[in-house]
Amino acid sequence: MQVTARVEYALRAVAELAADPGRSFSRNELATAQDLPGKFLESILRDLVREGVLVSRRGAGGGFQLAVPASELTLAEVVRAVDGPLAAVRGVAPEGATYEGAAAALTEIWVAVRAAVRMILEGTTVADLVSGELPGHVRELISSEEAWHRR
């Protein structure tokens, strides 16, 4: 799975907002806090507002805030807001990718990959991310030494 810069930056900005929920952050404050490129972040923040993940207010004291409590916002919702569906095969939903002959079971593999990604991202909230208290199913996956080695 390839995580785009848009997804990574969106999650970092949302985490920053969740860490201080009563405060509104300007784009520049978020960019500085997470060392993100401001112009690129601006586009991401617009998507997050459009998709209802964030709210924004103009003027003095304005800025960005989470639209819902961090405990109710899943990582999957943030990912979908900036990047669309969690898993696609050449731009098609996994169940729509069909194969012939010896490769026929690839459709089922892609659906299983999507289910695994959903389990992690839909089962983890922004509050979990910010607190560092990740759900048991995530902790179990990362407890293996193998999980930490790139292949």
C-alpha cells in the first residue's frame, strides 16, 4: 500500500488540531507545527472542510478546528476525505477487478487487502492516534518483529 503525501499531511494536521481541541489553528500554524508545506496543506485543508472533517472560520480568532470530537473521527474518514476510497486496483474498486484463469483469485486477494486496511483505519480514531493508545488489533499487528522490517 502506498500512502500519499496528502494522506500523511492530512493525518498530521488533524492530529495537531485534536491535540488542542479548544483552539483554532491557522494554516500557517499547522504547517509550522508539523513542518508541512503551507500551499500544499492549504489544498488539503480545503478538502477536509469540504468533506466535513474540519470547520473553518475567517477573521480574527478564526482558523481550523475538528468538525467532530477526535474520539468520533476515524483515520479512514480523514484518508477518504483527501484521497478517496481506501483501496483501488488501477482506479477500480477491488470487487470490480476481474481476472481470468490462474489469476482469477486476485479479486478476492484485493478485497481482503481492502478489508484489512479498513479494519485498521476504521477501527482507529484520531484520539487514539494523538494519545498513542492504539487499539488492540493495531498493537497486535505491530507487536511482531517482522512488522517493522521492509520487504
